[in-house]
Amino acid sequence: MAITSLSTSSLVSGVKRRRVWDQLATTDGFFQIATTTLASTAASIEFTSIPQTYTHLQIRGILRSSSIDAVKIQFNSDTGSNYSYHYLYGNGSAVGSSAGTSTSSGAGLWSMGAPNATSTFGICIYDILDYRDTNKYKTIRGLDGFDANGSGGVEIISSNWRSTSAITSVKLSPNTGGVTFQQYSSFALYGTKG
């Protein structure tokens, strides 16, 4: 079928709709930067050379560890006492909270422990806000949880890295020395421009 006429108003309306769609697709979405899935146990994972083209970062983890432990986060190889955190947790029979100041890592989310069901993994999500802003300290918020066939828990955290440096690398590791991430644990780093 041939087009015999095309009104300017239809064309302009279509162009406007397309521009709005393009804007939503490029400003409000998540863009995958890097992923890793462990082929064997590991003491830590690290995302390096993070591009400085996004507004915020998000890390998503599906993980197990050699025992129930927290995940700690460090930026730009900083192991100094430049972090603080607060968290709330519940495990089905108890609730609690804790905080730390001048610590050597931020956040502190639980991960799944290997003594429980072998095919069960926990999850964690970190949002790292304004990661490249050199005018303020960096804020992290997180959510995690795991179920172990009747036991487990959920947790929310907020954390702070007292540095104005742009974040170029992120290291995740179990909080307790000697604990490792187990095979098939998977981590993904995303950027968002929204």
C-alpha cells in the first residue's frame, strides 16, 4: 500500500514520541559494565577500571560463602578507617541493628553459608550513589537475604566512604578472614544515568 499523504502533525508527534523513548532508554536504564561467575572458590572479587560515564553504580550478587558471613566492600584499594555503616536485620525469630564508625570497609551484608543446603544462594544488591562526584563522600545502600530451609535472614544497610575521590574500583570480600566465596557465586556491576 502506497502512502498518499503524510501530515506534518503526525510526523512531529511521531518524532516527539521517539525522542521521549530514546531519552528514557538512555537515561533511566541500567547498563551492564562487567560480570563475573566464580569457577572455584575465591577470597574476593574486584571490579577495576570502572568507567566514569554513569551517575550511579549498582552491584548485584548471587552468592554462597564457606560459612555464614557478611560481605564487605572497599573502594579504590582503601583499607584505612574511612568507612561507616548502619544496618537492620531480621531472621524470623529476632530483629536487631548495629553500626560501625571508622571501619576498614563499608556495608556488611550477609551471604549464604555453605553449611546449609548446597544449592541455595543468597542475594545482595548495593547501590553506590554519585560514585564519580568529587565534591562529597560516597553513600552506599544495600539489601540482602538468604533462606536456608527454615532459617536465614534479611538485612538493609546504609554505608559511607569518607572520600571525595571518584570510585574507580570496587572490591567485595567476606568479612571474616579465611572465609571464601564459593563456586558459582556471581557478581554483576551496572551503571545508571538516571
